[in-house]
Amino acid sequence: MSIQDVRTLTQSQGDFGTGSRAWLAMAILWCKTTLLS
């Protein structure tokens, strides 16, 4: 997953509040995998 993927997810959500929890969980997972790799 790249920053572009994150931007795409954010744009697809439209209103950030709609899927903020799912988006946040994905962002945290991405950060963890990036830091651990």
C-alpha cells in the first residue's frame, strides 16, 4: 500500500466521517507494516 492508495481511499470515502474508523485502522496497519519491514 502506498500513499497514493491512501489518497484514493480518502477520496472514495468522500466524507471522511463515513468510514473514518475503517480508514484509520488501515492507516495504522500500513504504518505498522512499513515500520516493521
